[in-house]
Amino acid sequence: NAGVTQTPKFRVLKTGQSMTLLCAQDMNHEYMYWYRQDPGMGLRLIHYSVGEGTTAKGEVPDGYNVSRLKKQNFLLGLESAAPSQTSVYFCASMPGTHHGYEQYFGPGTRLTVT
Amino acid sequence: GEDVEQSLFLSVREGDSSVINCTYTDSSSTYLYWYKQEPGAGLQLLTYIFSNMDMKQDQRLTVLLNKKDKHLSLRIADTQTGDSAIYFCAESMLDSNYQLIWGAGTKLIIKP
């Protein structure tokens, strides 16, 4: 199993540009999450999904959109990037209730918005 | 609202025990977790404790939970250079789709 993979690993955007980050998991997990990590602030939840076709807002959803069209993929979109979105983005997945509560993390995507 | 707090840094000598502390505010927590993040990598689960337990031991790791004081600690015995990392405390609640509330992380620095 590859576990949780994220593409790309690094990206530099200009203000106003758009992009999509892809998260894929091959563990048949129900739950998937997108976080951002900023220095001294821990992880903050952007959006999450409790199953294929579902999405929900987390703590800091503004400026981001997500889709979960297939169970194994969770996409994070930035429609119009801003310098405040410079961060490291982590995707995670979890089996779901009654099957384990550990979140498995991808390696992260480092995004810089200039 | 929910909040999880940790000290940002801890420095210990190689071979000593490290104790990383965490306080949380939500008494309805179900699981409390310790994750480890090495430089340039994602987070990896170290251990977790269910909220009705007060201690869990796993090789060099000991987790203590004081529900009355809402205090969680992670003790690493015989700290090695490979333990250098950022350690995150997190809590999850049954009624929030198991979203995790994260502390800011404690950077463990090992002195030779």
C-alpha cells in the first residue's frame, strides 16, 4: 500500500492564480481531511469528508473548496490564491467509526503564494 | 470553545527521560493522541489513549491522563537523538465526526 499520497509536493503561485491539490489513499478509508500547518499554530482543519460524495467545512474553510467524487481521492482547490494561503498542506485519512480512529497523513504540499 | 495547549520547546539530554505536557479544555473528549512529526515529513501516530483510561505504556512511551485536571503527558524514556521531532497532542470528540483539535506542537531538542 502507498498509504496517503499528495501531489504536488511543492508549488509556487502568484496572487490570483488557481490550483488543485490532490490527495489519494489506497486503504479504503471513509474519512478524509485537509489541514494547513503554519509555524507555531499546529494543524487547522480546512475541510473534511465522511464518505464519497460528502464534504463539510472545518475551522478555516474560506478561500478553499473541496470535492470527493471518488472514495480514494480528496481534492482541495484554491480559486484565487492569496499570500495568506502560503502554508504546508496536509491530507489525512481515517478508516471511520468502528474501524479505527487513527488519522494517516500524507507527506504534505508546501505552497508559496507571492 | 475547544483548545489544546502545549509548550513550544523542550530540551533534554540524551539518555534522560522527556516529559511533554498538554492541557485540553473539552471534557467530552473520546480519544487523546500523540503524533510525531520529523523534519519535512507528515505526522505519524505515536500512541493514543481512550478517555476512560489513566495510563498507557508502550515500550519507551508512557501516556498519563488526568481527566480531573484535563492534563495529558507523554514520557519518553532513554531519549535518543532519533526522538528529535515535533510532538503534537490532539483530542477528538464523538459528536464532531472525530475531528481532531490540535495543540501547536512541542519541539523536542536533544542535547548530547
